Amino acid sequence: MSFAQVLILGVQIWGTAGAVVCILFLLVGIDRIDPAARDAYAFRPLLIPGIVVIWPLVLWRWWTLEKLARDGCPSAAVQVPGEDG
């Protein structure tokens, strides 16, 4: 296997993992970590390229905020002005 084939395989694996994280994050995660993003579906397609490229950072940040929210950290819950809760 040549270097070019290994490189292309690595990019394909990275892109596939990024696509999976992107789908899960945009369908489930973004509403949980950013209440202001609820029902804001028009901007989500704009996030796809960035999430696919930096998916490890997105996954780490999502996991960190979920963990903080589960532990009851008040700074983890983003409050939107005008919303109760």
C-alpha cells in the first residue's frame, strides 16, 4: 500500500467518523448544550463542514458539557433570556 493510499484511507475514516458525529450532534447534542439553538434549523447545515473536520473537539466539548450538566454545575446550563427553567 502506497503512502497516497494510506493517506486517502485515513481521510475517508476521518470523514466517516466526522459525518456520524455531525449527524448525532445536530440531531441530539446541539439542543442539549445550547438552548438558543432549539428550533433553529436553518443554520444547522452551515455547521456540517466544520463539525466533520473538527469532530474530536466537538465530541469532547459535548461530552464535557453533558458531564457538567449531569453533575449540577450551574455554569453548564446556558440560560436564554425570556425562557423559564
